[in-house]
Amino acid sequence: MDLEVHALGVRFQNPVLLAAGTCGFGQEVEDVIDLERLGGFVTKSVTVEPRAGNPAPRVTEFGAGMLNSVGLANPGLVAVRERKLPWIARHVRRARVLVSLAGHTPEEYFTLVEGLDGADGFVGFEVNLSCPNDRRRDGPPFALDPDAVAEIVAGCRARTRRPLVAKLAPNDPRLARTARTACDAGADALTLVNTVPGLMLDPRRGRPALGAGAGGVSGPALLPVGLRAVANARSAVDVPIFGVGGITGAADAVRYAQAGADLVQVGTVSFADPRAAQRIVRDLERWPEASAWCELGPRRGRSGEEADG
């Protein structure tokens, strides 16, 4: 089965990527998965300053998935530019890499773009506007504020010619509008979705199971949420969409294609099965119902176009 996808001005050898936060910067998982068999991966979200992350415990499981509050632990802008991206440039050839960005203020996103834009080893930026662990101080995630979405995306667009992928929130009651806002401001593609805010309590003590209190819900429970978000965004915009949330096998990836996604990102399942993304690629290659990935979904028009990045 032909899995090749053209998007963001480049060729993805297949539509399966590892989602941000599941593979570090690639080097952390090179001994357990063949990155070069994947379409690509998204790095951990990078912030201007190094972050140690939230207090432990940071992850807890429940029947249909996982709740996490990692707190965007990462080595910061300078270390990523000087150590992480050079490793990617030397070791990753076929897989396409997006660098995830996160910040407390629009200016922090702009600083990240300016600081990383000249480096090698990656295609473009995934602008994380929706992480529940990095809310704007005294306010909601940027993704739930259309003015903030427009400001951040437009500011990043003014500072780079690389592709920009806006990562939006699943709990946005006007998601289609936000998708249009992001694209009008200069986003070349969208990632849908991030985790859903949630809380898990220890039944013996009645206290939060996570050290930071609330966290983000991921895993199989997120699948129908992600599919709905992709379908809503697809009805509003005609740019490539990365579908993410609840993917555990090839059938889930196909569901995202049918909802309107051009590519998919595999997340939480990788913690239980580090080779899950590689398995999904293999199973898609054997998928019996279609001869090509581009035939799986109802709308595949722009998946073959090259965006100006």
C-alpha cells in the first residue's frame, strides 16, 4: 500500500508520526524504535528556559487511558539549539521532524522561533497553543482565545519561512472558527487534538493522584474527541491536518483519515508499546480496503500539494 504523503512542502514516506512528548528529541528512543521507518516525529515542547517539570507523580492510569501533568520538562532553547537539533541533523534522514514550541506569553513563542529558525534538522514548528500544563498566567490556554491564537501565529509567521502547524484544543466550543483564525494568521497546517483537562482522585485519601493536581487526559478515551475535532476543522479549512488522540492501531489511523486528517500522530500507546508507531506503519501497508492512504478519506485534495514554507 502506498503511504506517501506530500505536505508542508516535503515528502512524508508515510503518514505516521510520534506525537510531542512521547519520544523526547528522538535520541531518547533510538534504541527501541526505528525512527527512519516512520513518517516523522514531533519533539518535546521547547520553552525559552529549561524546565524541571511538575512535582511527582506526573502520570496515572485509569480504565480508558492516562492522565498526565509532566509540566513541559525540557532542556530549554539554548540546549535544544546546541545539542538536540544537531543530533537530529546528523542521525535522522528519512523521518520528518517538527519542533514543538510552548510559552507563557506570545513573546516567548517569538523568541523560540527566532532562536531556532536558523538550525538544521527539522522541517517546521508545531506551535503548541493548547497544552493544559502551560496556561497563560491567570487565563485559559491560548487556543481558547481567538485573539491570542491570531497574535501568536501571525508573530511566528513574521519570523520564519518554515511551515507552522498550530496545535489546537479539543475542548474549544468554537473549534472551526479557531481553525480558520489560525490559518488566516499564517498557519500552514493544524494538529488536532491535545489532551482534555481532567482530574483523578486517590479513593483512599480523596486527594489528586497527580502531584500538580489536575492534568491532561489521553489514550483510547480521546479517540472520539479527536475524530470529531478533525471533522469539524476539516469542514472549515483546507490545509493539512495531523490527527492525534487515542490511536492504538491501524484502524484508528484509518478513522482519522476518514474524518479528514492527512497524517496522524501516535502518542500514549507508545508508553505501553514503544514500537506501536512502527507496528501501525506495517499494518497500514497491509491494509486491505484501499490501495493508497490518499484513498482512505473523503477529502484528500491538499495532501498532494506542496505548501509554501
